[in-house]
Amino acid sequence: MKNPSTAQNISAATRLRLRITAAAETIVRSGHPWLFADSIHELNRAGASGELAVIYDRKDKFLAVGLFDPDSPIRVRILHAGKPQTIDAAWWQARLEQALARRRDLFDAQTTGYRLIHGESDGWPGLVLDHYDTTLVLKIYTAAWLPRLDEMLTLLKENVPCERIVLRLSRNIQAAAEHRTPVRRDGEILFSQRAETMLGAPIIFLENGLRFEADVLRGQKTGFFLDQRENRREVETLARGRRVLNAFSFSGGFSVYAARGGAKSVTDLDMSAHAVESAKRNFALNQNFPGVAACRHETVRADAFEWMASEAEKFDLIVLDPPSLAKRAAEHEGAIRAYERLNSQGIEKLARDGILVAGSCSAHVPAMEFFDAVRRAAMKSGRKFSEFKTLQHPPDHPAAFKEAEYLKVIYLKFET
Ligand code: SAH
């Protein structure tokens, strides 16, 4: 049975219509994808999760259409602003094709793990689609997609070659998903052509020729930090002959690259037992590369802040890629100080001629403020240093508006 709240079943007369504040009108017109609840001053009726909401301007002209989300402060996630458009199956297909076309020439057969849809910045608010070998992982961050999952599944099966589609749910919508009919669960397999016995096993995929495992059913994000691919590649070129510390290593991605690039040793440091075990397996998966086979690999399961404060060992290249230190906007100031402290700790552990690769994945800390915090830590060390690179979003993770910019990495070399 079709969900009665989906747009297809609602006649134009009962279509959910909104009017919004003048300030919000300007923001929506400029292409921003979020309409907050407090910007709405008129609604013709109560809206259901996931139905289409049409926004009209002060002159009663169509302004935009988006997904209604009664349970989120982001009440409407804009799908389209400008001239009126009909959001039907053909529209969704065209939107999907745009995202696929954007990635068409980015990767060769040596990279089979990448992002196909990156949320708002690809025109798919609150939805991510990752490709790992022959598996697709669909992750949703708003309950507004739940009533549309069958529609999306059909669309994906018809347009993206794959053997399996896995559903991932962000933590904040898991309870809502379990109370719906049909029940939806994080890690659920929506579709599979694979043998039953293979369903729970991690996927092995390629990134720049290296083999990595991804736990697509349970792992963080969708199983791997695909967004750091370019930085891992960069670290590979910097690692020759160096003793490398990979702090907040997760499954050791940076380390395997560093080893292939000729690192003398790599130490993976993470507080999660799963992460450390996965880092060992990822190292083992790449023994065919002489650099990886020759590299000494050590894993440490510990709190990175405590371990760095207590260990005397020095390193020649340190990657500091912590989880977001500001989960909410209110934590912004504290996060800046925490980044500065963390990087001071890292710099203390760097040997002469050492390289610091410092990252932040917090959307609430703008790139310039993060870079300045790392530079302050470097200046306070009293050592001679130079900055030689900054990197932000890779092309399969575009950031089309300010709030979407989360990833930034700065590279410093300390001569003394
Ligand atoms: N650099 C990784 C991604 C890092 S994600 C990559 O490229 O794949 C952040 C990691 O930090 C997670 O694996 C998490 O387990 C770990 N972590 C979080 N807090 C930590 C702490 N205090 N000490 C050590 N590890 C921590």
C-alpha cells in the first residue's frame, strides 16, 4: 500500500503550501537548501514527514519546493528553487544522473570506493550514497526520506549498476525508523544479489590501487572515511624514510599509504578496538606492495590525548585527524582551543625536520579559524616552521554552501 502522505497521492488542492519570512525568502532564493521552522509564518495544513512542501513568495509566486520534515528544526530541505517544476520519477532520475555525471571522470579502475551523492551539495538534502566495489550504501540523515525509500530503491536499481544496496540511518533517526511501517533498521540490506553467507562480511574495495576493508553495515560514516582520499595520497608522497604516527587512525588508511610511500615505521593510534583490528587487516591486505611489506607496523589502542602526553617517542610525520571537536555551534570556541592544544601536543612529538598533517572535520569550525589555531600552536612551539599545503573538499564530496564545509587539512614542516 502506498503511504498516503507521499506527494503523488495528494491533489494540488491539498498540496502543502508555506509562506516564509522575507529574510528566509532571500536565503532560499539564493540557493540555500535549508528552511528553518521559525522562518515559516503560514502553513495551509499540518504536513507529513517526507511530503513535498511548496513555498510561495510574498507575491504568491512559486519560490521553491522541498521535503517537509516536521520532526526537525530544518523544517524543509529544498530540492529546487526557481521556476516551478514537477517532482516526479523523471525529475528524480535527472537529478541522480547529474550526480553520477559529476563523478564520471574522477576515478579509474584503481579506485572503487567513492561518494556518488553528497547530500545538499549534490541537490539531495540529507542523503548520501557511497559506492564500495559492487555495494551501494545509502545513508539518510533525515526521517523525511523514510517514506520515499522504496521510490529511491527502484531508482537506484534502475540507474546504478550494483549487486547490493545497504541502508544506513544516522543515529538521530533510528528510533523513528523503527516505529514506522515497514520498520527500517540501520545496516539493513535493502537489496542483494549476493549469497547469504557473504552478507555480513566487510567489503574489500580499492583506493588508488590499495585494498581496504569497509564494514558497511556497522562502521562509522558508511564504513570508511572516503573524504580523506586526497590527503592520504599526499601523505604517501611525504612518508619516505619517516617514522609515522597516525593518531585517530580509524582503520589505518593514512598508514597504509605512508607505508607504500616508503615510511620506515607507522603507528596507528585509536581508542577503538574495532578500528585497531581493522587497521591490522588493512595492512595485511596490502603486503604485495614492497613498501608495505618492509614497513614496521604498530597499533596502539589508547586515548590519543593521554598517549601523546605520556609517551616520549618522537616521529618524523604525524597525522592528527580527530573526530569533530565541535558537535554543536555552541562548542565552537572550546573546539578552537582544543584543536590548538591537540596540535601543540603533536608538535612536541615531532622530531627535527618533522611534518605535521593536521585535520578538522567540524562544520562548526571554519577553515581559516582552524588553520590559525594550528599556526598558533606552531608559533608557540618556538620552532622554525613553514606551511606548505592546505586541502579542503575532494570533488566527490563537494561543499556548495557554508554549513556544508567541514573538511580542512593543513601541512606544516618544522625545520628545527
Ligand atoms: N583518519 C581516519 C578517520 C578518523 S575518524 C581515516 O582517514 O580513516 C576518528 C577516529 O578517532 C575514530 O576511529 C575514533 O575511534 C577515534 N577516536 C575518537 N576519540 C579518540 C581519542 N580520544 N583517542 C583516540 N582515538 C579516538
